[in-house]
Amino acid sequence: MTATRRGWWRTALGLVLTALMLFPVYWMINVSFTRDQDMRKSPPYWFPVNGTFEGYRAVLEQQGPYLLTSLIVGLGTVLLTLVVSAPAAFSLAKLRPRGGGVLSFVLLIAQMIPGIIMAMGFYAIYLSTGVLNTVPGLIVADSTLAVPFAVLIFTTFMSGIPEELMQAARVDGATPLRVFWSVVLPISRNSIITVSLFAFLWAWSDFIFASTLDQGGAGQPITLGIYHYIGNNNQQWNAIMATAVVASIPATVLLVIAQRYVAAGVTAGAVKD
Amino acid sequence: MARPTPDTAADPSKGRHGPAAVAKTRSPARAAGLRTPSWVGWLFVAPALAFYVVFVLRPIVLTVQYSLYRWDGIGPSTWVGLANYGKVFTDPDLFDSILNAVKLILFFSVIPVLLGLAIASTIRRIATSRLALVARTVLFLPQVIPLVAAGIAWTWVLSSTGVVNQVLSHLGLGGVTRAWLGDFSTALPAVGVIGAWVLLGLCTLLLLAGMSRIDPALYEAARLDGAGSMREFLSITVPILRQEIGVCVTVTVIAALASFDIVYISTQGGPGNSTMVPGLEIYYLAFSERQVGMASALAVVLMVLVLICALPIQWLTKDKNS
């Protein structure tokens, strides 16, 4: 009796909490469908009845290029992150060169440097090399966020690969590069997915680098697309919210379909050794 | 489904004990000519190292250098020694931004970690249920949707005609309604609430993952000894989760001190300077007011502050492993 009552309690608490946490997101969706004249209605429509697709029409008309840029930046960041971090992690986990700890230390520090400070550094470099306001510049900046995490995930996983497996290949005359490419990388599939997922999500949601390094760029990501709405003192709240909803969709879809990899990333981040 | 599985990178025990055990049994073979020369190892590390030396270490050194000059970013610079630092600590606007960031720790760090502990130990017992699965996804949602989008949603929820005020009015609390993000006394806490909302899910998930490793027999033993839930929580859960709690605190304290996106979107530092944080101040100084020297000095102070807060926690959690 007590057991079931306690269970009921927890379920109710869980429901209330879930609803509270979800509310701002739900409200964003609700407002995105609300007609302009109902925007300040009291009490508000709690559900998108009498809704409108006006906001989404505006998104389709105006935000396409921003979304495309975000997609390119996201995929570019995934690629660059993998190319830079996987070999480094392989070396740290398996080749263990003398002094390799320097890299681990640099990555640890890099993880703690506030984004705005990195942005200032990038700005100076980009200004003098002419990559300011370009998509490749943004990809490089976003990758610095993901690489420390990626090296951590890969190193943790690759350390667990049995030495026998690699030695068998070495005895057959495979070079370290060959071992890395043909033995280690294929086994690391799950970690590659986890890393790609997070690199993409971070690049997609980045605002700090976009607003400092790509403010005047021809191709701007969706986070700036949203921001310009506010800057314009726009009163079209359904369009603003619709943009926010569309910007959140890729992240949400990835979270739901790749839950296992997200969880792996979250917990692996906890083991910073 | 969200539980860490052995075939992913998530299993910490595997990563830690696996290679050690292997190395012990296989070390003779390793020594027998299959070792890779160090320079080959360095070759694999080189891209990452170069990347970080150029894009992280060099800018940090330059920032320290700039902080000793008065410079508009374009023209000639004047050596001013430590004057910029003096101003960071004496100019009320600049120093208040640091104080605001410290105050945000209450919301970004203390609340998510405490609440996360409470929620995790609550839903741990229903962890296998469908509701718990949904709850985990929902909890993590704020972490993955762009902060800009979240900031916009919250700005609307908390606005003077927003849904929070409408609910308050209906409850007969019309007197306390206000533009939460536009009021001098409530703007900073309101920004804090947004931050707590974002970080709560991350903390809860981390702590849940830690709890799934605790042997249920420990709780049974404690219960047999007559321990209540509170006692169980304090004597078993918290000590075992020390490492996870450490990580939560590190991540959230950094998020508080280095906050930028949420503040920029929701208040831009206002009203007045009541929600100004160092990250935003550096942005204004460097990119709008062209005071690169001042911005750099504040940046160095912020960096030192973050390292002072984060490194000891890192070290503490590491200590336990070895």
C-alpha cells in the first residue's frame, strides 16, 4: 500500500516537473502559431486554436539562406573536428608519445576559456588573414569548441581497444597509419557518431562566434537570423518564434533519434581523466 | 535506452581498467620491437596541437599583452602598464559585472546541482518507466536547442504581458506582475532562472548516470539498519556521486562566469547595468567601444577567475581516481 502510494507520488511529481521544463518550449511553439491580433490576448490561447501559419511563411521566405549556412557550418565543423581529434586521440590512447600530455593539458585549458575571449583572439587573426565574415572561419572557430570533447571521447574509447587487435595488424606489417585507418576507426563507429552529434549541435547553436566573427558575412547562420529579428525591433512575434522553432528542430530530432549517443556523450564528459 | 552501454565510450570503468589490465599481461610483447617511435605518435597529435597553439594559446598570450596597452585595435598603442587592471577593480561598472557573474553562480550552479540531485534521486526509482525516459529527453532539451531560441522564448514568457504575469494576475497576484527582465530588482534573478532551466537537465542526467552505477544492495543494507531516505541520500548517494557533482559544479560555474548568449538575447546587460556580465562587457568594450586594452584586461581577469574556480574542482575529482 505504502509502496504504491509513494510510486504514485513520484509519478505525479515527475509529470509536473516534465511539464514545467517543457513549458517554455511549448510556449514558443504555441506563440509561433498565434495570430498577431491575439498576441497580447488575456487569457492567452493555451493551444494553437485559431492559429496561423503566417510565422512559418515568413520563415520560409526569409530564413532559408540562414538555415543553409547553419547546415554547412555544422557539417564542416563535424568534419574538421573528426579530422583533427581522431588521430590525436589514437596517439594519446595507443602510441603514447613522450610528452603527449601537453596536448591533454592544452585541451583542458581550452575548454575553460570563455567563448568571448576565444572570439577576440579569432577576430584578430581573422582580420589580418582575411577570413573574417566567411563560413570557413566560422567552421574553424566552432571546431575549437568540439575538439577537446572529441579527443576525450575518442581517447576513452580507444584506450579500451585490446592491444592484441592492433598487434596482429602490426605483425602483418601494417603501419601505424594503416592500423589507425583500418583497425581502430572502424571499431570506433559509436564514438564517431557521438562526437559528430555534439559537434553538429554546438556549431548549430553557436551564437558567440557567429555574432563576433560573421556579423557582416554574406552567409550567416540561423542564430544570427533570429537575432536580426530582435535588432529590427520587429513586432511580428509569431515569425520570431517560428524561426526559433525551426532553429530548434534539428537539435530536437537528433536528441530523440540518437538518445543513446547523447547519453553516451553526457556521461563520458563526466570522466575527465 | 539512455543508460550508458558498454559498447559506447560512456563506460568509465572500462576505459580506466581495460588498458591497464591489458598492458600488464602484454608488456613483454610490447617491448619486443612493436613499439612505435615517439615521433610517429607526435605526427598524429600534430594537427590538434598546431590547431590549439595557433587558435587558443597564441590568442591568450596576445590578450595578456594587449591588456597592458591602451589600444583602439587599429591605430598605435600606448603602454599603460597595469592601469587597465586597476580600472577593472575600481570602475564600478566593470567590477559590478564581475559581481553579477558571481551572483549568477547561485542560479546557474547551486540551484541546478541541488535540484538535480533531488530530481535524480526521485526519478532513479522509476528510472525504467516510460515517464522517466520522456522526462530525461525533456530535461535535456534546453541543453540542445540553441540558447538564442531559448532566450527568445523566455523573453516572451517573462515579458510584461507574458504568460507568467497573466497567470499571476489570474491568481489575484496582479500586484507583483512586472516586466521581469526589465525591472532593476528582478532582471538578474530572471536571467538566472533561464540559466537554471538550461543547466538543470545536464546536471540531472549526469547525476542519474552516476546513480545507475550505485549497487542497490547498499541501499538495502542501509534500510535494514533503519536509515531513512534523507540519511540514505546523505550517506550513500552524495559521497558516491562526488565525482559527478564535481563535474556539474565545474561546468555550471564556468557557464555562470562566462555567460554571454542568454544575457545578450534577454537583456543585453540592462536595465542600466543590472545584468551586465564580464562576457558581455568584454564584447562591448572590444567590438563596439574599441577599447581593446580594457577588454583584454577584463578578459584576463575573467580567465583567471574561471581557472581559479575550475581547476581545483578538476583536481579534486581527479584525486579520487588515482
